[in-house]
Amino acid sequence: MFDDVISFIKETYNHRDVIPLHEPTFIGNEKNYLNNCIDSGYVSSVGRFVQEFESKMASYLGSSFAVATVNGTSALHLSLILADTTLNDEVITQPLTFVATCNSIKYCGATPIFIDVDRNTMGLSPEALKEFIYKNTSINKNQCINNKTGRVIKACIPMHTFGHPCKIDEIKEICDENKIFLIEDAAESLGSQYKGKYTGTYSQLGIISFNGNKIITAGGGGCIITDNPDLAHKAKYLSTTAKESHSWNFIHNSLGYNYRMPNINAALLVAQLENLDKLLLKKRQLSKLYEEFFSETEYFFVKEPDESISNYWLNSILLEDKSQRDEFLKQTNARGVMTRPAWTLMNNLPMYKDAQCEKIENASWIRDRLVNIPSTAIL
């Protein structure tokens, strides 16, 4: 039934026996910088590559600061702490996301509120967000209050799903008007742009992931992006166990976290940043191949939204229904082509099933039809 699709993907990837969904690409100075790091003896969270990565990452994005962390989840957790998210607060996010987004909320003792996504961006819908706030909240003492629970809605975390930008400018305007701290989950969208500006830079805080399956990787790794010097300083302070600077004494004046990226991981990222634009170009070329092929089929290829430049981290297609989706997943994986569905919606996971959830028709529609297909850049 899907022979034509499987044959095209196998041909595109030179008929490899197994075609991963997304694998790391090392084509530059990775080994040189790793050897340099090892020779220096600075392989943990102190070393020149951590600072060099932060400087080059901020410069690339046009942001004032980048703070390196051990992974994207820790960056999310720290961002929520910086937003003063505490026990019994609430945080708006989308049900179509990776579980780390919600887990970071729970780490703070807060509870997610699930708002629907747009079909064309797969990210948080500003229209659904505005409707929820208009019908369910009020402002009291400069805070947004959920009238249903009486709790403070402290933050909002929209996600640029699979690398495609959401309507982040509209979401920012809504959050600003309603005293909600905006944290941009750009974990998957490094290099994507919306209205000429990089994702992760629209909000007070943005986060990026460098997990092994991302466009550039440190094996793990993440970072916080901000233009606010106070937030950047506090993020670095908290990520280094809240240790005060001293020649020999161990002075810790607040609860801190061991979230600083090690130098050996940063060495990988410095090398990978040197080839980021090349990788982005190659991924766009791959997406064009897919777009042309699927335009002649009954399946719909997910293209970048209007006014956006997507990094096409994961290429996606939409099938007719859940039954066809499941059969596609079964046949492709059985023949060595790694494909994956969208995540289980967060409101369906046992730890979040009791969270407040608005109508999520679009998220449910996407979940039942979307499949991610192999997306490694072809060099």
C-alpha cells in the first residue's frame, strides 16, 4: 500500500538497510575540539568551550545572552524558576508537545493548563489562548487568576512543534496584556525564523535543546536565551549550584541546581555551530524533495507556515485517519524506514489526566494523522 513512499525514502537515503528518523551529523572540528578539551583537563562545567558556545550561540540568534545547560528540560525548569513559578501556580501550554515541557512545570509544583494548537503551525493557537483567557480569567494584584481554580496563571509555554514556528508574536501580545510570563519552547526549532526573527528570541526567556536527535547536538545539552542581563545572571548562578564566587570557600546562598553544561559537550557544539547554516540548507533541500514527491500522492506534506522559515527538523506527513496512520507506521518500520507518530497528547498521560484541558480538536486531529519521516540532512 505504501510501496511508492518507502521506495522513495530508501532511494533518497541510498538504499540503506535501516534509515533512522534523525541522526547526528559530524562533519567539522568535533574531534579536534574534543581532543583539545581532553588535553586541557577541563572536561566538566569549567572550560573555554562553554563560554565560547554561549557567546557564539547568542551572536547567531541576535540575542544578548545564552546560558548553557545540561539539557533542554533543565533549561525549561530553570526558566520557570526564573518566572517565579511555585507550588499551586498554573502554566498554560499545549497538549501536543514532548513530555519534558509538562514535566518541568510539575517540577515546580505547578499544574499545566492545556490549550489547543493551530493546524497550520501545530503550535499553541493564539485564538484559543485568547478565548480561554477572556472566558476564564481575571487580573488581580497584577496577576492573572484562573477564576475556576482561584490559582495564579504564572507562565505560558508555547512550542515551535517539529521546528515549525507558531504565531509567537500574537501569543506574546496576549501574555503581556494579561500579566503572564512567556517562555518560548524552541527546543526543536534552532535556526527557524518567524517574521524575520529567530524562534526563541521573542519572549523573556527561550530554550533550545541539543539532544542527540536535534540539528546540532552535544549528546545532550540545552540553553536559555534572553536579552535580560538579570535573568541571564541568575540562570547561570542557579545552574552552577548557586555557588558564590570565592577563591577557595564553598558558599551557597540559595537553592541551586547542577545544571551547567560540561565543557566536553560544549566542545561538540562549538564545532557544530560552525556548520549550522550548511545543515539548515541541506535540510531545506531534503524538505523540497519530499514536498515535490508528496504533491503527486494522496498524502499531505507539512510545509512551513506563512511568514516563517522552518528548519524542518522533522519532516511530517498527514494521512487520512488513525487507521491509515497506524498501517503506515507498521509497514515503514517493518522495512527499515524509521517513522514515528506525534506524541501521545499530554492530557492523556496518567500524571496529567486531571489537569484543566480546553477543547483540543486540532491537537487530536493532528495526533491521529501525523507521521514523522526520516529527516537527517543529506550531505
